[in-house]
Amino acid sequence: MMGMAKPHIIGEELVEEVITGEEHDAAPAERPEELRLLEALLFAAGEPLDDKTLRSRMPEGVDIASAMRRLQAEYAPRGVNLVRIAGKWMFRTANDLAWLLARDSVEPKKLSRAANETLAIIAYHQPVTRAEIEDIRGVTVSKGTIDVLMETGWVRPRGRRKAPGRPLTFGTTETFLSHFGLEAIGDLPGLDELKGTGLFDGRLPAGFSVPLPSDDAALREDEDPLEPGDLDLGLAPRPAPEE
């Protein structure tokens, strides 16, 4: 292969440097094999993967936390980013490129004000019953409002409160976290962040605070699990048929 003349100016002299093809091709930087393995696992997976699953499929001794941080940094400037949602890893289109896919996406219906307020109350106060939602909002919540939130996959029935009437308790889902780009429910904005958005005008009642949200799937002491009788409402999974 013929050399290529490359001019360099040193002071007032023009020096011609001949570079051979072998010298021009820089050797690729060495990259740990575990990064290739992790990429393959994440791209091939049909759903997000958690650290435990990744660790079980990797060679012994691989530092998953360190490898994922490096892989996340590598993909940060690319069109596809590596993100952690609800404690699980997945690749998704970079936020600033979402407009490229807008024509192929279905235009979602906007939630009503009542649905938005109800969703916020469930997210911050879960597990919460319909009566408790109404007490916080100060107005009646129609059954249709909660039905809409359940149809979106953002809200789910958790169990039944150990109280007269045994009302259903509601909480958020992993789909909720994924849609709003949250790694955990604790990443919801606190009072100071909400004030910064201009949602409050400074005339808050004395002692007002925003609760620290928790979406722990385990039922609390004041909750009972859903029963087979709830199947008629489609609220609990059907039991497996007996053999």
C-alpha cells in the first residue's frame, strides 16, 4: 500500500511526513469481555434484568456493579442509553431522540385532572384505599377514575384493609416507574423539588409535608391478601388448575 504524504508546519518550514497504512491504523483499546457479555444479555432479553439475574449468567468473579457503571457510561452519549428502572437494567432510546419515534407511537390519551390527582395520591400514600383517597382530595373519587389508572397498568390492587368493609388497597406498579423514568418510587420529587416547579404558591398550611413514598410489595400488618372471591372483579390471579 502506498504511503500518504501528511504535511506538518514546524516554524516556517513545511515537513512532509510519510505514514504507512500499518502505522495509520490504531489498535483498538482493550475492552473487558464481560461488557460484551452483558450487552448480549441485555439486548437479547425480552424484559429488563436485575443484578441477580445478570450475575447468575456471568462468569464467576465479575463485578456486576462496576461493569454496569462502565457500560452505562459508554452508552450515555449514544442514541440508545442503558438505564436502571425499578432496580432492573434495560436499553432505551435516548430522551433527546424521542421525537424520532413520535410518528410511530400511539398518541396517548391525557388523564383527567381527577385521574392525575388520584395517581399522585396513590404513588405517595400507598397502600391507600378509595376512601382515604377521597379524604385527601376532599371530593368523591369515581370508580371509573381508578379503573382508568388500572387499565394503563400504573396502578394495581394490593390487598384488602383490615377494617370494616375490608376495602381494597391500591399501589403503583413497575410499569408506572418505567413510564416516568424512575429507578425507584423513592425518586419521586420531595416538597422542595415540588416548590421549585411552581406547583405551590408558598401559602401551605403549617406542618404541611410530602410523605416519603414506598412501594414495598409485601403486605403490611393492616392488609389482608386478595381472595378468590375477588376474581369476579379481575383483581387477583386465577389459581392454577388442580392436576
